[in-house]
Amino acid sequence: MSNVSESSTSEPPLKKRLVCDDSSQNGDTESKNGDLPPKKAHELSTNSVTRDPSDPMALDYSSPTLNCRPACSTEAAAELHEDNAATQQAPVAAADFSCLEVVRVLSSSDASCSIALEAKHKTEDGRVLVQLQKTPFDADKLNEVISEKTTLTQLFHNDVYSKHMAELPPHLNKLQVTIIHPAEDKHFQRYEWEACCLVEETPEIFRTYTKPFIESGAPHSKQWIYNILDGVSEADRVVLRDSDPQTGFVLLPDLKWTGEQVSDLYCQAIVNRITVPASIRDLTGDCLPLLRNILSEGTKAISRRYGVQKDRLLVYLHYLPSFYHLHVHFSALTFDAPGTRCGKAHALCDVISNLEQNPQHYTHATLAFTPRDNHPHPLARHQRQSKLGD
């Protein structure tokens, strides 16, 4: 039976109950380490799992699977399942492309094979933001590409070099579609192409500009985060749920990952703490148990679920982050994940090392970041306005 290792905190550790999820086989559960209210319990499953291949997030797991989620009564579980099913299966009006009209292109990227656009719904109110992105190649299906079913149209030929255009069957040429409806200005700002500028944020600049910006609640609502933490939304996608209020977190695949192959694996851990820390700036030595737990248990869960070892993963935080509730990114080193460049990503192992040497490192450090000119951060606005005034 696997165990979730709990890091010590300055407060007395909560007693835990580890429940082995074998009820489908033997009809009972095994409890350890005393009793706790079900909300504080962990469930672990070490069974091999095979999921429906028609599920876009499906994978066959030949190794033990770690499936941690809050334990609850049968009645509460049924109620949560009904609520979650209603949330997951609710129809999205903007998902019917026959009802949309393209208004303008927001941005396009050859590197990520994506394009973002604004659309208008013919019958529904509110603007629609749509991002289309080609999915990565599935190495397991290359024999279907390199076959007699694929016809090539030659574009040019010179000596040993030639270039061709191929039209692939729909099932080999899928698009991942992200829809935001109704979309607000803050959503469009994120997807519109803009030049970036370098900001060297001293502690004084943080206190004067960034901290008030974060405390204002800008730029996005956090309700979707609370839905994940409470198990209301995306509960079926959770890889690991550690319910400890101080060191716990929820680990699940990032929406940027299709889940079809591990070469472009991209997951995200969202901490249970509701207030601080909001970003890397709030991290102190007191946060070390939390950070160590995320690094240790997050990488173990990914290894067990997807077979990607710790030394094949990049684990990091963003600054500035896309939302101000502490979260950590996990991406396969074979994937050129967005936001891994200097001026954006901070390796979690480096963050832990910095705090071990100086518990107030991120309170006193100067941090460089590169916001786009249309970013709602006040310094980004000032940069753009100063250019217009020159």
C-alpha cells in the first residue's frame, strides 16, 4: 500500500486516515492512523487501470495508479457526482460553430500551430473567444501517416531535397479548441499579440505597483480554482488530491495537454491554501514544507500515472503568474511548454534551495519579468504609454 508522505509544519500535524480504494473488489476499506472526518481523509488506489480509449484524456496504465481524493459518505459522494456531472455535461452554446461568425483574428503562432480569434454568436449575448491549436503528432499512429492512404503533392525538388504537402484523415489531424464565452476585455488582452518589455521588479516596485494590483483582484476570477479544489469541476481529471490544508494541493492535467501522449505532458498543481501565498513573492521559509511536498508527491504521482520519471520533468513556477493563487507547473522535458523561458519560469528546486539558504529571499530579491504591453499590470501599461508619448 502506497503512502502519501506528509511534510511537517509549524503547526501540530493533523491525524490522517489512508483509505485503500479496493471496495470494488472486496467490499470494504482499510483505515490507518486513527479516525478523522471524511473531508480530511485521503484515498489511494494501487490498482492497474484501463480507461475508455474514446475518452480524450484516456491512457492505459500498466503501473500502479495513485488516485487521491477526499473520502466522503455514499450520500455525499452521490450528490457530488450529480453536481459534477451537471457541470461537466452542461452544453456550451458557443461550441456550435454554425452559430458563430468570425469578427477578428487576435493572434497566431507558427511555433505553437495555433490561432486565437474573436467571434460573435448569432443568438447568444456576449463576445466569444476561440483558440484553435493543432495537436502534436501521436508517434503510435505514424504508420497510418506513412502509408498508401496519404497522398503527397510535390512543392519543389532540388537534388536530394524535396518538399511536399499532405492531406491527412480527420482523426490524424485534430484541433484542440478552447472557448471562452462570455469573454471580457481581460480575456482578449491575454490572447492578443503584443510586444513585451522587461521589468526589473525591486521589493519597492513590488510594494508600490504589483502588490496593490494583486490585492485588487485583477485580472481574473478565481471561482474556477475553487471549483477544482472543492471537487465541483474537473474531479474526473484529478491525478492527485492531497487534502492537507497547509501542505496539500490538487494535481491535474493542464488544459493545454490533450493527454494523448506523454511526450507533451503538462500538469498543474494548485495549492489548497486560499489566501497566501499568491505568487513566488509571498514565499518564505515557512512555505518549505508545502513546496517540498508538491515537488516530492507531485513527481511521484506523475511517475506512477504516466511513467514519466522526475528527472524527465521540469517543475516550475511562473512570475508573473497567469492567476494569483499559488500553483506549480509540471511539463515533460520533451515538450516545449509555454512560459519556460528566462524572465518567466523559476525552477521549483531552485526556489526551495533559495529559501533554505535565506527564508526571506523572495521578499528582498529583484525579480525580472516580461509582461506584454497590453498586460493589465500597471508597469506594463506605463511602459506602453511612455512609448506612445515619445
